[in-house]
Amino acid sequence: MVVWSQSVMAQAPVSLKEVLEQANAYYPSLQAARLEKRASMDDLEAARRLYWPTVSAVAESTSNKTNALSTLPSRTVQVEQTLWDAGQVKSKISESKAQTDIQEFKAAQVQEDVYLQLTNAWQNLLASKERMAVAQQTIQRLEGYQAQMQRRIKVEASPRIDLELANSRILQTQVEFTSAQNSLKQALTRIEQYTGRSDLQSAVVRNGGILTLMPTPAFDAALLNTDWQSVIDRHPSIARTKAEAVQSQTRLDQKKSEAWPQLYARISQPLSNLGPGYATGPTAFVGFRYSSSAGFSNQLQAQALATRVTGAEEMIAAATTDLRQTLRVDQEEYFSAKSRIDALEKSVQGSDLVLTSYQRQFQGGKKTWQDLLNAVRELAQNQYALADARASMFGAMHRLQIRAGWEVQ
């Protein structure tokens, strides 16, 4: 398990790339998947050794008491080698190889799932942090207007109900700040769960505590020019499904081979208690071995496995369709969020200008107090929407990078 120097990490901005690397080295599920992959490789090596001869030592006694030698157990060493088994050992090795591939792709898929969970938490973190900043700015602006209204009420320039309206808007914004703060804490807790860190709270609350890189034109071009079918074909989920189909086929081949006899050779060397007429040297045997399954059920089992092979092939098509749809949704979300950002930035600028104008007009008696507070509210709503759009863009960008196997920025 990796131990992080949290005092050092807390001094630098936190990036998603750093968080993913820490989760990759810490999270127990990833470690378990890698250990399972290593175990499957040992199973593959064990399956390959089925080609080796079998050595057995036998000691047995007999109930025949006709001579003194019969009262002692006989001891024999035997070496047996399968010469032909209709491909049964080969199919077992192929099954173990497919299982090794499955575990490898499963480990990659677990890693991707962890990365996607962290990316979603990171998206919530970005949105919550920016929404908190907007709420704080709005509260400060409303508190300034609140103090202004208190002065106007003292000189009886405005009714007291206008102060209650300002108080209500402040409370409403404080609720929004608390909601964003809770979402921030939940995102931090999720990230700490995957990384094993406990210092993210202090790192994120500081200005510049989160490092984000805007998408480059090269990234946009890559999204438009990438061969996504190639990305789908080499994706761990698709590769795992294909490996499972291969494993089903190898099990079917193994079951078919069990219906055939085996040709074997055996050498037997007695060690002691040889009766009259028994050879003292090694004896070689060549023979056939055949055993049926209970009730001759091999054929039915083969039919069931053949059906599973067909089902596994259908699962490949289903997984491909799901992944293609997921990639398309992420791309649409990315470009949609990016286009909304441009429009929302202009809306925020326009709302800010409107608020400044309304403030002057309120002083001149051309706008009401409610008009001024509504302008504050409209500016805050546009800023909230901008924060969500930015977080959505970053989230979609990082998910596409992870699913496509690109480096996360």
C-alpha cells in the first residue's frame, strides 16, 4: 500500500491526473483484480503441464495368503503419458488462456470503472466549488444592498418590507451555498475513499486548490477524426466479452473431446514383493481408455454449451452497442456544454451590465428595489448555469479520454 506525504501534497493544486494515479496505486479492488490476473497466469501454466507424463507410486496388499510374499504389500512406480485425447488437454489450455485474458481485461475494466467514478466525483467537485464561489459573491453583494436599505429605512426613504425582501434573498442564497458545500464534501469523501487521502479538504478550499486544463483544439479535432469503431474494438469491456466467448467455445470443444477414448502409454516398474512368474524389470503398456458420463449426458451438456456460445456472441453485439451509445452521449455532452459555455459567458456579462445599470436607475428612482434584487438573482442563476456547464464539459472530456485510452490531462 502506498503512503502519501499529505503535508507536501496539500501545498500543490490537486489535479484529476494525480488523483487517478493515487487511486491506481491504492484502491483495494484494483489490487485484487491484479492479483486475480496473476493467479490466472499460474492456472495457465498448470494447464500447460497437463502435457507432462503422470508419475504414480502404488502400494497395495492382497487377500491371497497362499505364500509368504502375498502377506506383504506390493510396491510399484508407474509413468503414464497420454498419446491422444481428441484435443482435450489442448482445449483445457485454451480455456485457461481465455480465462487469463478475461482477468486481464477485467482488471483494465475495473480500473476504468474506478477512473470513471473519480471523474464523476471530480465533475461534482468542480461544479460545487464554483457554485460556492458564486453564492459567496452573491451574498456579499446582497449584504451590501441590505446595509444600503437599512440606511434608507432610517431616513424613511424606503418601506421596511424592502429590507425583508433583501433578508429573504440572503437566506435563499445561503441555502444554495450550503447545498453546494454539502455536494463538495460528498465529492471529496468519494475521492478520498478511492485515493486513501485525507487532506483534500484543505487542498481544495484554497484558491487554486484545483488544477484544470481547458480542452485544446487538438482534442476537439481528435474527437471528430478518431476511428471510434477501432476504439470500441480494443476497449476492455468488448475484449473481455470476446474472451468470454472464446472460453465458452473452448469448454464446448473440451466437452466434445470427452466423448472420445484416450490413447495412452504406461511404464510400470515393480519395487518389491514380486511373486513367482512376475517380471522384475519395467513393463510397458499401450492402451485405450474410455468412460462415459452418467446417463450419457455428454451430448446434452455439449448442446447446452453450444447454446452458451451463441449467447456469448450475442453479448459481444450488445456490449458493442452499449459502448457506442455511451461514447456518443459523452461526445454530445461535451460539445453541448462547450457551446453553452460560450452563450452563458455572454449572458453573465450581459446580466452584470444590467445589474450595474439597474443599480444606477434605482438610485435615480427609475427602477424598484425588487427589480434590482431580481437582477442580482438573474446574474447568480447565469453564473450557476455557467459553473454547471464548465463542470459538465470537463467531465465529458475526461470520460472520453478514459474510455478511449488517451492520457488524462
